[in-house]
Amino acid sequence: MRTKNKIYAAFFTVCTTFLLAQSGIQSKHILDLDGASTHIKIQPTMYGIFFEDINFAADGGLYAELIKNRSFEFDEPLTGWKQPNTKTLSPNLDSGFLIIHTDASKTNKNYARITVLNDKNYLLENEGFRGIGIHQGEKYDFSFYLENVSGNIKEMKAELIDEKGQSIVAVSIPVSGKGWQKYAAVFSPKRTVEKAKLQITFVGNGVVNMDMISLFPQDTWKGRKGGLRKDLVQKLYDLKPGFLRFPGGCIVEGRTLAERYQWKKTIGKVEDRENLINKWNNGFAHRLTPDYWQSFGLGFFEYFQLSEDLGAEPLPILSCGMACQFNTAELVKMEDLDPYVQDALDLIEFANGDISTPWGKVRAEMGHPKPFNLKFIGIGNEQWGEDYIERYKVFEKAIHAKYPKITIVSGSGPSPDGEFFEYGWKELKKLNAQIVDEHYYNSPEWFLENATRYDKYDRKGPKVFAGEYAAQSVGVVKPENKNNWLTALSEAAFMTGLERNADVVTMTSYAPLLAHADGWQWTPDLIWFNNLSTYATPNYYVQKLFSNNKGTDLLKITENGKALTGQKKLYSSAVFDEKSKEIIIKIVNADIQPKEMNLNTKNLRFGDKMIKIILSADTLDTENSFTSEPIQPKENSESIKRGKISTEIPPKSVVILKINKL
Ligand code: AHR
């Protein structure tokens, strides 16, 4: 009988939902908003960004260098380079040839020795990062180091050509004198081309050595020479992130310990920074990227500088002596851990030390005498098991002995539950860990069902950093995953749960952040770009709406005395912003029918206008693209009549309501 009843009830619900959806009849909801303080602060770090050099995010992306393998350091030193007129059979008397010379005493040891035998024919070409993006009317700094070894080479010519081999712009640079010299010229292209190539030719025959062949737009973020891509940084800036986590991700750990990220190798002069294979080069057999390396032009100094530019707290993550446990899981022995710990201590000095300290002096010499005011440091990325806890303890002791005010972020492994997760949390709690990083890549349904995840977390335990999360439309690391509206909507629903638990969750970030449309390994990603432009995903707009409206104090919003965590597919959280004096209510309607929302308020006086921002799409599979962004926030203003707040929450939407508190 019971089963029968259940079947009837289910049938009734399905029919009613269908009929309501068809008729457009709205279900009515009376929410109660209490303007009195909950005494829970929304941390300024609540919504931040996770940066990792995956998907060409740094080289080929944010770092605006346009020449791939500019100093011939890749394992295959001619990766990205071609000599189209040089026959493979020597002696190439009709053109010339290039061989790689190595100076083992240097960090950046390779250079190209070019022998020009017939300057009419010799040609050297660089393909850029899936082409070179060139904008009409902009200026590009071209530079290289050259040593005139022998012969009578008088000029070096550089030309940008389009996909059809047609010239876009050319410069010619006189070569003179002996010894290594830096040469420079400026390209002023009259056309926009997405996939240009650089061609180098010579006037005269002879032998030259070349290194650091580089091309940068002048119009970088803040106009810095050799700086960052302006359009991409702008997108990050617009998020108003509370923190910037860098440099990853698994890239911190490396496939092997030798390939881990070592911050000291990423500072100083760019030409002296030792290149390293990128972990994502062959991370996935289905997305092999053999031309993916790290030049470290975007290194730790630049990450700190970027954090400062964005007004975000820097959050560097360091290797704890464990290589990626999905790869070799190589472990440094406990007795050999000291240099790793020292790296962490030195990094804090590099960021915060007075210029009289050894590492503070290095920072000052790089152009930033003022400290970066580092407050957080992460030990290990996504480590798990006893080996991690054992190593974490050593780091924690050493860091807090010297820098008691630094907050340490520890990790709980790659999953949001299960044996490793439980063990990590249990041990970290015992150790009074300060902030624990959790990672979850999961289905949209999981996100919709887990808005209550933190409701029962221990209020006296470590704080939570939801450090990597993203809804996967197909499955984790599936190349078919899409940044569609369903994924963004489900993340928004989940994020109301993060916000409602702001006393436990103090930092959150979507991952990964950036992806080159022609060079990605992992999808979904927050921002997509190609050589010329970028677009924001629906997920980006969800992040932006939450981050730009994070407020300062949590408020209580309920229906029938309960937080909205998915009842009738509605989710909600509310905050007060003490600067703007606004009450900000976030409502996510994951239902296919609209909802009529009436708000009862107490302990609150407010004005007669309400700003309403709506993010929604007609269908759950809608996506944004380079050519159109159908999903973006739409803002309007509604009047509040006789103190009654009443509004419609459209189907499948994220709605932000802002009301002035009097
Ligand atoms: O975000 C992509 C990867 O996912 C990160 O590098 C890693 O931490 C996680 O497994």
C-alpha cells in the first residue's frame, strides 16, 4: 500500500510540475530576511582565483610573449621553429643551417648557431603558440640576442606573415660589432591576424649565434615591458578576487620531484630563468601537448605583482616534497626535507622581508622594495595519506616558529569524501590546522545536492578553502565537458551554501581558470581565449556575481524557518555590505518554472528601490562563445511599493537583489 502511495505521490508531483511549467503558473514563496547581525563576517578572501599553467594559461596565454621556445630550451630544442628552405640532407649549400650549441655553465644553456650559406634562401620561422596573434594598429617589441661570429652578415630581417604566407609587416635590423648584443625593433602591423608566423632572414653570409628571440605587444597590462596580456588580466580584475592562488595545482608537485615548481628558479632576469617541461605536456594521453613548456617569464615576482594589481591576497602553494601522487608519487625522505622547508621560509622573506634581508634585497632589486605583505602560504597541493601529514607537521613547525602570523593552508587530497579525505581531515584537526583545502570536480547534480555540505561542519575546527571546484557536464577530465548553463547554475546553487557557511568557509575558487581554445588539456575552464580575444563562460559570470556582491556580513534568510537549500529547487543566501549599506540577496532557481517571491523583513528599514540582476538562459545546454555571450547578467531596477518586497524569480536563473538599508 505504502509503495502504491509513493508511486501516486511521485506521479502527482511530476504531473503538477509539468502542468505548472506549461501554464507558467508560479509557485509562491514567502522568505523571511532578518536584518539583525548574525555576527558572521564574510571574509575578504571569500571568492578568489586559482591560477595554474594548464591549457596554455601562462606561456601562450597570460604571459604575453608571442614566440614559442624563444631560447631553444625545450627537450627538442627546435620545437616551434622551422627552416623551410633547408633540406634535411647536408650540406645545404643552397641555404644554410642551424645547430644548437650548449653552454652548460648557464641556467638557460642553449642557443642557436646559424650558418647562412646563401642569404637568398635561408629562412628561420617561428609558429608562435598555435600561431601569433597580431592586432592592427598596435605596436610589438621585437628583440633578440645575437653574436656575430664570422662572415659578412650585415642585416637581420624579421617579418610577420599571415596564414597564406602574405607579408603583414617587416623590419630590418643592422648587425654590427662582435660579442653578444641585444637588438630591438618595433613592428607596427596594419592588419589583424590570428595565426601569424615570424620569419627571420639575413643579408650577407656568415655565422651568427642567436638567443632569446622575443616578441611582445607593447599594450600589456599596465604597459609593462615583457608583461601580461591585458584583456586576460582585465577579466581577472573584473572578478574583484579576494586572493590569487598560484602556481597551481598539480604543477606545484611535478610529475617527479625534479620537475616540481621551484620558485627560486622563476625570479631574477627572465633570460636566466631555467625552462622546465610543463606537467600538462603529456598529462593526458587524449590531449597530448608536446610543445608545452614553462619559460617562467611569469614567475613568482610577477605572481606577487599581479596579486597586488588585482587587490588580491597572494596565496603561493609550495611543494611539500611529494611529487604528484597520480604520477610517480616520488617522495623526498624526511631527513632530506630541509631544503623544501627552507624554500618556504625564504619565500616568506622574499615577499615580506625588509630590503636588508637577503631575499628582501632580491625583491627590491627586481623593482619592488615595498613588501608584498604575504599572509597565506599553502603546503602541498592535493596530497594525501600519512606521508603528507608527516611532512606538513615539519613545515608547520618551522613556519610558525619563525612567522607566527602567517596562515598555513593544508590539503585534504583530490576528493571531497572517502578514505583519504576523512583521514586528512581527522589528522589536520588534531594538529589544529588553520585552513584546509578541499577539491571537488563533480556532476551538476552533485553540486545541486550539496548546498548543505558545510551546514554540519565543526565550527571550532579548521576553516575551509574550497580551492578547486567545477561542475563537469559529462565527467571528470572528459574532453567533452562543456561550460554550459546547467554547470554554472548548479555551481551558483552550491555557492549559496558556501556563503551561508561563511563562518567555516573562508576561501573559494573555481578551477581551472584559463584555457586556450587551440591548446587546452582540461575542460571546463572559467575563461577561454585564443590569440586575439577572450570570452567569459556562464560560470565566470556566476563567480563574478558572487564575488562582486560578497558583502561583509552574513544575514539570515529562510522559508518556514529553514535555509533554502534546494526545497522546490530554490537556493538562497543573503549578506549586508557595510561599505555600500546594501542588503544583497542571492536566489538561485534551478526549477523550470518561475517563482513568485515575497520577502518578509525584520530588524530592517530600507528604501523604495531594488536593483535586480538576472543571469539565466533559455536552455540548460546554452554556452557562451567567442562570437556571442547569450548568458550575461542583465540589470534593472524595480520599485518597492509600501515597503513590500515582491518579485519574480525566472526559471533556471541566478538572481541578485540589492536593497539600500536605511
Ligand atoms: O585543475 C586541474 C587539476 O585538478 C589541478 O592541477 C589539480 O590540483 C587537480 O587535480
